[in-house]
Amino acid sequence: MFYFGWLGGGDAKLITAVSLWLDGGSLLRFFFTMAIWGGILALLFLFFRSARLPELLMKRPFIARLAEPSAGIPYGVAIAIGGILAYPHSALWQLAGRI
């Protein structure tokens, strides 16, 4: 996905790191949850970027950078949510619960 320019390098590394902690079933849950939250995040950004923001908010560099239509969407949030929701269903989590 990084090769095609769909994700940044940090996102690709985060997906790889989270995937190492999951087994097969949990990995599918992770990708599904990540995709759903990525879609929700994309819809929120579409709404956010189409709305007219108050001048006070636009003075904040972080908000102004997120409001730019040419800027990407911080997909790391969706990756993190997917990992957090999938990890309790993994074999590693189940094993840690028995110790």
C-alpha cells in the first residue's frame, strides 16, 4: 500500500507492528475494524473540510493543516482503533490472561 502511495510510511510500519501481535482470526478482525474506522474518519474529514470553520480555529496551525483539502487523512487513528479492538480477541491476549 505504501508502494502505491495509498498510505504513508508510518502507517505501513504501524500496520506491520500491530499485525505481529495478532493471529489469523484477530488479523481479519483488525483489517475489517481498521477499514470501517478509516471510512468513518474519511467521512468526518469530508464534513470537516467542507464546513466553514471559525477564524479563531483557523489560526491554529494544526487545525489549518487538517482543513487543507490537499492534506492527507491521519489514518494512524483508524489503525490504532483497529488494533485496540482486535487485540483482546487474539491468542496472545488469551494466553496472557491465563498467566
